[in-house]
Amino acid sequence: MTRILLVRGMLAGLFAGLLVFALARWIGEPQVDRAIAFETAMDRANGEPPEPVIVSRRIQASLGLLTATVVDGTALGGIFALVFAFAFGRMPVTSPRTLSALLAGLAFVTLAVVPALKYPANPPSVGRPATIGMRTAAYFLLIAFSVLAMVIATEVERWLHARWGGWNASAAAGAVFVVVMFLASRLLPDINEVPAGFPVTVLWKFRVAAMEMQVLLWSVLGLLFGWLAEKSLRAQRLHS
């Protein structure tokens, strides 16, 4: 059954990735173009030569973007299906659709919302090339902390569920998650490399677009996979 769920998850992730691509083309790419135009203007004003173009902007915004969103969505869909297969029967949620929606919501908070609070998405031209390694390491370390905090919070909720009831146990687990992430974020460096004069509107719209793409990805993945998983599990029960 895990293999069937894995395939369903990858299909759901593939479809979600295609929708994210369409949304990125519509609301994200215009902000990228404006950011690149700002960077080019700054280079010219400083007398710096233009950077060599390895991959054309047209390819980046079409085939490159499509490949990134589809591969990312398919991979996340597969991982999501494996997490669902592990959680089903171990969490106090019997409906596959409800469990899928719950897991998608937790993943959205863990992998998208929390990291964005510390390190929000930035368009091209924001950030010094010399610090890209440090910034990347800090971002993924924060995600690792977030995943660990969510696992701890989930275990706290399971342990307290029978003793305190579902509502109180969930509130306690949420408090544990917030405290752990507050401490973890304090350990990581603050990064603010937005150049002076960068258009505030472009920065804001880019960050909103990045979050909207995450909302679309996890909403479609959670709802579509939940529907597919319910059909698969129902068919298994009928044949058993």
C-alpha cells in the first residue's frame, strides 16, 4: 500500500507543481524582471561590466522554472506520501482526507511560514555573492530546526492527548513548537542584505508571491492527495 500511496503522492505533487508554475509566471516573474533591471541599472551606475549570461532569461522563466516547480512538487509529493503512510493509524485522525489536510497544514507552517519569518524570500540582486554559502546554510539549518520542533510538538500532543484532551494537548504542543523555534531563531544570524534604494514595492510583491506559491502548493497537495489516498484505501478495504 505504501508504494501505491507514493505514486499517488508524486502525481499530486506533479499537478501541484504545474499550478505553481502557472502562478509563478503570472505573479512572480514580473517582480524578478524588475529586480534584475534594478541590479543592471546599479551595475551601470557603478561602472561595472554586465555579468555574463549563461542561461537566457527566457529559458529561466519558462523551461527552467517549469522544471524546478515540477521536480520540486513531485519530490515533495513523494515525501508527503511517505509521511502520510507513517502517520495513518498512528495519529488520532481516521479520515484520510482530514489527515492529509492536517499534514499539509503542518508542513506549510514548518517548511514555509516559519523559515520566512526569519529569512523571507528575496529576488535576484538582493544579497552579496560572497555570503551565499552562509545564507544558504543558515536557511536550511532553520528548516531542520523547524522540522525537529514540529516532531517534538507532535510527540508532546500524542503524549498529552489522553491526559489533557485534544484541545489542551494541541495548545501545549503549539506552545512547545513556538518556544523551540524562538530559541532556534535566536541562535542563527540575522541577515539583511537588501541594497539601498531597492524598490520596496518589488520586494514586498516578490515575498507575497513566494508565499502565495507555497499556499497553492500545500493546499493542492493536501487536498488532492487526500482524495486519492481515500480512494486507494477504500479500494484496498473492499478487496481485503
